[in-house]
Amino acid sequence: MHHAVWYKLCSQHTQNRSLTFLPWIEDDETAYSFCSTTHRLSGSANGETTSLNLFGIRSGAWRHAQPHSLPRLPLPETDTPEGAFRWAARHTVAGLYIPFMTPSARHVATAAWTAREPTRSLNYRMPGSFWPQHPLKWCPDCVSEDIARLGRPYWHVSHQLPTTWLCVQHRRALFWVPTRYMRWLLPTDVLCRAKRRSLGDDCAQLGNLLASLGHVVLSSDGAAVDLSLAQSRAAERLLKLGVRCLSSVVRDASLDEWFRTTETSKFLNACPAWLSNLAQGTWISQCLDPSRKLHPVLFLVLWSSLQWRSSELACAALVDAAWGNRLASRAQTPAIHATTRSTRPLCTT
Ligand SMILES: [Zn+2]
């Protein structure tokens, strides 16, 4: 969309609000980042005022993974189901979850995104006691480049995925803040060393693989995954690796045992508690059970453990398993959301 068209559309949304300036939103920028930048440009010291202008509620800042209401934001085309769906897929972590939603779950999610009233957070719960978390994450090198290029830093959607802990552009571990700050923050606000966390660069190989797989899912633009095909391809791969996989309906202890020997399990042990709980592999049988919901976090973690020779091969195989031939051409360019500035290859061995 041309910038002039963007500003004209945005201005139509701001006629009755006290928002003077609106930022352009980058391809890989979160809706929360757009709100934080709007707050900064407003010159207001009061985040509640910005929340009221954006959403009609005072506490709009606390939910950075999903905004309270997409149609209330001064963004074009968010007031139609198609537009709201597209914005959610491209500018929130929902881009990871949408492709794995069943048709009925998509219907519920789209209804929530098109509601003008502040909506409750969508439920991304995994089977069992695992809950994916979405702390604010950033890459210091991306922050420097964004400031040099745009004059401002922003939160990248691709960094916020629950399975992404490394920046594939710079091959360095992401920083994150473990708590919610209930404020409109930008990455430069949380660079404080005492508060930030990082897995360190020792986890680069698995971190790169998981981040690359996340890019592949984001790049699908919300296209529905063939869930049963994806599960059967994972089971086939396990058999090819010589891993006994007798039944997907009951828990198979040998699968757990095998998983604990993988690099993925070691990587998970270095992650925050909710992810390190997956290191024992007790969830794999459920993940392969066709009668159960296939969760994207579990599936990507399982896929990363299947002993691929390179990230490129893992990504191409994921496209084939999840979407068949429909998205095969995208296996070559999985980083369509990574940013328009990047010319570096996404996946490296
Ligand atoms: Zn980076």
C-alpha cells in the first residue's frame, strides 16, 4: 500500500480522536508496536489516554501479543472479517496459530477480531498443563538497524513467536523481559541489563532452526495446514529415523526416551520454564494422535527434533508436510514477513 493511501485511510479513523500523528506500520511489526509508537508520537506521558484513544479502555497496554480490538485501531480495513483476519495473521502472534486452527476455531477467532468491543484474549492453550507465553523479545542488532533505517525501533512479529529465541538475520540470541510492564514500550525502553534475559549464543543451531520454522508458518499468510498430513509426515519421519512409534493413541514411553536424547530436548532445557517442561517428550504421542488438536508449538518443536541435515531441508519438508504442493514455491523464500530490507538468506545450515 502506498504511504499516501495509508495516511488518508488512517486519518479517517482519527477524526474524533486526539491522535495527531500515526506511524507507518512495517511488514514485520506487531500491532502492539504500532500502538506504542503512536503513544510515543502523541507526546503524551499518560499511557491510559493513548489506550482510551485507541481502544476505548484504560488498560490497553498490558496485552502485547494480541490487541484488545483490531477494528478500533486506526488501521485500514480492520472492520471487515477478511481485513481483521489479515491484520491478525500478519501483525500479531496469531500468525503462528491461525494455520493450525480448525474451521470452527477460525470462525470463533475471526468473530473476536472483528468485534469492536474489547475482546478477551484468545486461548492458545496447549494440551496438558502447557501454556505458550509471549514475552516481549528483541534483537539488539535489529534495533540498531531499525533506528538507522527508520529513525525508530519496533517489535518484530517474527521475534515474538513462542518458539523463536534467536534472530535469523543476525544469528544472535534474542533478549526478552520476563514480566509485563503494563505500558506502551518500545525495544529501547527495555534494554536495561538487569531486567533482560537471553538464552545465549550457545543455542544458535537449534535456535536458528526453530526460528526458521516459525518464519515458514508466518509466511503461509494464514493458509490452513493439512493437519492429518502433517501428523502422518512426522510419524513417517520418525519411522525413517528408526524410532519405534507403535501407536499414537496411547503414550509411548520409547518416544519420550528417544526425544530426551535429541538436541531439541537439550535446547528446551535452556528455555524458560513453560518450554523446558516439554524437554521430557511426554507430549509427543498426543501430538501424533489424529483425534487431538495439533498445536503449532508442539508440532514445530517435534519437527525440529527430526534430525534434519540443514534448516533449509527442515523448512522445505515442513512446507510439504503442512500444505502439500500448494505452498511449495514458498519454501525458497520463507521470509516474506521478515522485512522488506533483508536480502540475506533466511535459513543457514
Ligand atoms: Zn536481528
